[in-house]
Amino acid sequence: MLRTVIKNFSELSCQELYDLLQLRSEVFVVEQHCVYLDMDGKDEKAIHVLGFEDDKLVAYLRIFKPGDYYEETTIGRVVVKKKMRSKGYGYDIMKASIKAVETKINSQKITVSAQTYLRKFYNELGFIEQGEEYMEDDIPHIRMTRLSDH
């Protein structure tokens, strides 16, 4: 079972920061063969959602409050360790994050810049495509939004 922990940047331990950067690099840079600057100067503003199986970080994402990235609340850097993807941890961490956005940020709208091949995953979580597909770091993406159930 995935255990989620939500922290601001200043609350992250050195080990948690190292582990989340390692996981992001493992998937986004090495697995997806995408050379880009992951440490983009935005982590300090983000709310970090860490997903643990036992005591190992296996899933992660970051949330931005309205105005910190886009006009509306944004979820990004959604990542699950490759060998853990069959366990549904992507859904678990997204559902925990959507709940956090609704309760802690009190936001009604969430935007993601989704890799196009994950469109169905985000659709199942209530996200709807907005506009045309575009390239981001040489990977096809689509902007998707979700309106709160409230």
C-alpha cells in the first residue's frame, strides 16, 4: 500500500530531497532518454507529495498553488518507479494530491501538462484535454484540466 506524505520544500529532509531528485532523474532523464534541466528553480515554491512503499520512495509529484506556475493550481513531475507501476501507485498519489488541492489549497481547478500517452490515465482521474498537442522537451504533451467535484 502506498503511504503519502505532503511537505513544503523547507520541510523536506536532505534524504527525501535526494531520493525525489534521483527518482525524477531515473525516469525522466534516463528511462525516457530526455536531457533537460530537472532542477528548474521551481521546487522551492512547490508542495511535494511523496509516495512510499515501506520506507522506500516509489512515487512522487509536485503541486503549485495558483499563480506559482500557471494561473490555476498545477500538478507536475508525476512519477512512479518503473518496477512499481503495476500496483496502481500513480492513481493513489494523484488521488491523494487532488484531495490535498481541494482541502489545503481550496482550489476548484487543476491543470497538468500531460505526456500524451498518459491521456487515458488522466481522463480516468477526471481531467479533460484543453487545446492541441504540443512538444515539451521533445516529448508530445497535452494540457489537461480537472474541475473539482465540489
